[in-house]
Amino acid sequence: MTPAPRTRMQGALWGARRLDRAGVAAPRAEAEGLLAHVLSQPKHACYLEPDAPLTADETARLRSLVARRADGVPLQYLTGTETFRGLELEVTPDVLIPRPETEGVVDAALRVLAERRPAGPPVKRHQQAAVERHQQAAAVVADIGTGSGCLALALARVRPDVVVYATDCSAAALAVAERNARRLGLADRVTFLCGDLFEPLARAGVRVDLVVSNPPYVADEHLPTLQIEVRHEPESALRGGVDGLHFYRRIVAEAGSVLAACAGIVVELGYGQADAVGALARGAGFDVARIDPDFQRIPRVMTLAAPRPLIDAVQRADGNRRGRVLVPFN
């Protein structure tokens, strides 16, 4: 049996060796992250006080966490946190772990919002009625399938003048998102609704200017071949149907129930899905305004815009009740 590590540095080195044998891609960094979590200290605590002793309880906790990580449990579920656009978010096995690629959805959404209207004064949902709040807002945005709340919260932080809604069919996921909102001081800027895609928005009579989403997009046949870490994430946040396009079909088909104004949609794409999603969008009356690559140059984020006839139809149905001129973007 391997001797128990006695100091912080020994703990980090022991953990790194164990994770390296298990095939973890960055064993040293992840061992240091687990040790920092055990100690409730900065990640590089082992370098600040390398000879500081580990208590028996700290050693036992480190061993347990390293063993679970070696078995494939994602680091973020073990530490309970992940950073997304500078926001430290709580993550649990009830939510998908936010990825760096998904930050591109926020970038695209902010670009759309900036083209429509520059940032204005903050709008807080507890200070006024919904109708008044919507009239004063620069835009109304809905994050569909919010999970941890990463998209909704990132947008609410950068654009406090925007009214943000976030939906998810999982009550457990929404509980995580709401805790993140409270901890980040953004609870008064995001309204969370439980339900299937647009259904809770339509039920509440909410019209939105922009939809953002990172929908499940893994084809059924590919689920068993995913990395072991990914297979620990909620299947409902991954499974995209037989061809991986199930939720894209629904989004472009059902978005009209809630879209107003610019009638825009920004979605994350799975690998190799740009052409198929673009065809679905055009078939539903949307124009593909832009496709942005991720840091590996893979097409990752698609921005959809409604053409003038669809906007006119939405305006007639909505009665332009918010008193704003509805304009397309491209």
C-alpha cells in the first residue's frame, strides 16, 4: 500500500501520480485542484507552504477525491465549481458542466444586443411590474435549457439593462441556477421558469427579442462513445435524438410562440452540424446571419435572424404591445 502523504507537496505529488496512472490528461493540475478544495485554499497552496502537514482527515478526503477522479468523475463535480466568463458557478451532477466553447454564445448574443441598442440603465425585476420592466429594457432575452444558468447569468452581468428569462425542464437544474444567481448577486435580474423549452414563457405570455441556447446535440449512437467524464453528466443535457438535431428542430419550429422584435436566435452547435442546423433554420423561415468558430476553428455558434416577412407576422400577432419598433438584424 502506498504510504499516506504527510505534507501538502507530498499530497499533490501523490495525487498527480495516481491520476497519471488513470490516464487523466492534466494530472498535476487536477491533483493540485483537489488538494486546494480539501484545504479550502488557493489552487497553489502546496507551493505556498509545501511542508505544511496534512491532517488525517485531509489525507482521507484527498484519497477519496483522487480515487473518484481516477474513476472518471469530472473534477468540477468533485470540487462543485466551474468558472465561466469570470463567474464562479456551482455545478452538480444535475447540470452540464459549462465549457469554454459555450462562451462564444455569450459573445454572439452581446454582439446582437449591441447592434440593436447600446447599454442603458439597469432594470431590476423586483422593482416594477413585468410590463413596465419590459418597456424600459433594452431587450428581453431567454436562455432555453439554462442548466447551471451560465448563459443567462453571464448576459445579465454584462447587460443589466436587459431582462433575462431562463427555462429548464429540470427542477434540480433550476435550483442550481437559482443558487448561482443569488450567490452572484444577480437574482433580481434573471427570472427562472420550469418547463419544456418555450412552454413556460408562452404560458406566461412573455415575448422575447433574443433566444440563446446550448441544446443537447449528441446523437444517440454517439452517447456510449463519449469520454468517461462526459458520461457522468446528465444524459438529458446531452442526448439530441437519433441524429443529434432533435432540439434544433424544435427550437426553430417553436420559437415563434415567444419571439418578438428582432426575432433572433443564437445557438451552440455540435461538431459538423452547421450545415444541417442551417438548413433546418432556413426551412423554418430564419436566415443564417453568422457562424462563429471556436478556438479550434470548428463552427460552434450560429446566429439566426428572422427575415422581414416573419417579423411583420410576429408584429401583427403581437400587436406591437411593447411600443417598440421591430427591426431585423444581420
